[in-house]
Amino acid sequence: MLKTHVINYELMLGKFEDTLAKLFLTDKHMNYPWLNNIFVELNRCLDKTANWAVLEELSIDIYKEFEFIDKQIQTLDPNNKKLYIRILESYITVLQKLNIISKTNYDLLDDEAKILHSLKMRIIDQTIMNVAEKSIKNNIDAYGVEIITSYLIKLCQKSELNLVFATELAESLEKFCLDFLQTFNNSQKIPITCVQSHFSSLINLYCELMPESNLALLTLNSESYHILLHVLIFVIFEKKSLQFEDYSNMKSKMHPIRIYEYQQIILNQFIYLHSHENLNIPSKTIWKTTEAEKLRTHFLHSKEQQTLRKFLNVVTKSKKYSR
């Protein structure tokens, strides 16, 4: 009887992982958080069944779809607006899935370098994407910069990328993200989803490609740090200007609950940046912001006191920031 139950349990998990993999691969309408949840549940099944071939096949299928759409974009006529937008929306969908796959700890693809070259041309060099509608371009940029960051770091750590290309890509990606965040600092009219992707990508680049990491591709300077800090302060403490959508639509990535989740990611990334003891960070700047009257008042009256305490702990728990 026990053996039968074990067999049925394994059979049920196998069917469930097949369903999740098919759903992840074929669905065209789910937003990023839902796709990510599906992928997480799929990995939980695979942890029990050890059927890792499912994940490898899924990743290859996603890459083939990416490659197919990428070739379509090269031959598209931007004047055919309906077709162009439809293809770009499909491109966003496959980028969402590829972004989730790129963040795993497994080596699932042999074509990461090709992905980097393609996304560099599409996003950083903006040879085609500069004609896309703003909302579409924002989404492509958001997922694209995270994919570039993930694969750039992975390939550098494995020494599988030409050093000249890696340095050029790291520097151009840094400038691209900094320019984007500087635009946000000046206008605050950009969705927080896009802000979070550029903010997180930059911090991952600085933490993984800094001189102390033995890769020595990037160095965090004062100007770059100030841009990151200003974004953090605005997103955490002055979020009244951030874009919100229908409060009743829980699936919306701009629902207030999702907004709060993205705020936490940004805050945690900032703390991650400060966790690197060998990283040179301008300490006086952060002391000035935490002692600002507006932030002290916010801390006394906000329902999110835990968030601000977490932010303040970045300063007070490190000897680097002693006045």
C-alpha cells in the first residue's frame, strides 16, 4: 500500500511539472509575477523528481522562441504599426521568461553570448527599439537590462566572455542604466517596475564586477552613488508620484501591493550594495539624507516604520558610516 502511494505521488508530481512547464512556455497573457510563481512551483516539483531535463528542454524552447522573434524584428517594417507592435509584445513575453531563466543557478543554455550580443544591439545601441512606443520600449528595456546583467555576470565569472567585449558591455550598460535613473530623478513619471530593473541591475554590476571581485570591470563613483541614493529616497519616501492603476486588479503589476514589493526589492538591493565592506561608498551623503527633517518626520508618522528602520540600519550598523 505504501509503495502504491509513493508511485502515485511521484506520478502526480510528474504530471504537475509537465503542466507547469507547458503553461510557462505557451502562455502569452500572464504578467511577470505570475510567470515567476509558476517557475518557482516548477522548481519545487523538480527538487522532488530530479527530472531536470524538463527545465533544460523548457529553456531551449524559450531560447528558440527568442531567436525566432529576434529574426522577425530585423525584417519588420516599422511603418506597419499593428504588426510591429504585435511582434514587440511577443518579444516582451519571451523576454519575461528568458529573464526568469537567466536568474537560475543552473547552466541551461549554450547561447548566452548570442543573447548578450542581440540585446546589446536591440536595447543599449537602440538600433531598432527607439521607434517603439514608450510603454513597449520601457518593458523591453526593463527585462532586457536584467537579462544582460545576469548573463554578463555569469559568463564573466566563468571566464567565457572576451574581456574587451565584456568591459565595453559593462560600461555601456552602466551608462544606459544611469541615464535612465537620472531621467527618473528629473521627472518621476516612469513606472516603478522599470526603475527597479535598472536600479537592481546597476547594483548587481557594481557588486559582482567591482575590482575586489577579481573581475575589475566597473568602479562605483560618487556621482553614480548619488543617482542611486536619490532614486531610493524618492521611491521609498515620496511614492505619491509613482504610477498606480486600478486597485481592484490584483494581477496588475502596478497594483499598490506590487508597488510595495518593488519598493522592498529596491531597498534590499541598496542594503546589498552596502554589505560589501570593500566597496568604496560616500558615507557623508547617506548621513545627510537620513538626518533630513522630512525623513525624520516621515519615520515618526509613517505606517512603514519597519522599512525606514531597515534603511537606517544600513548606516548605523556599519563602522564605515560613523561620523
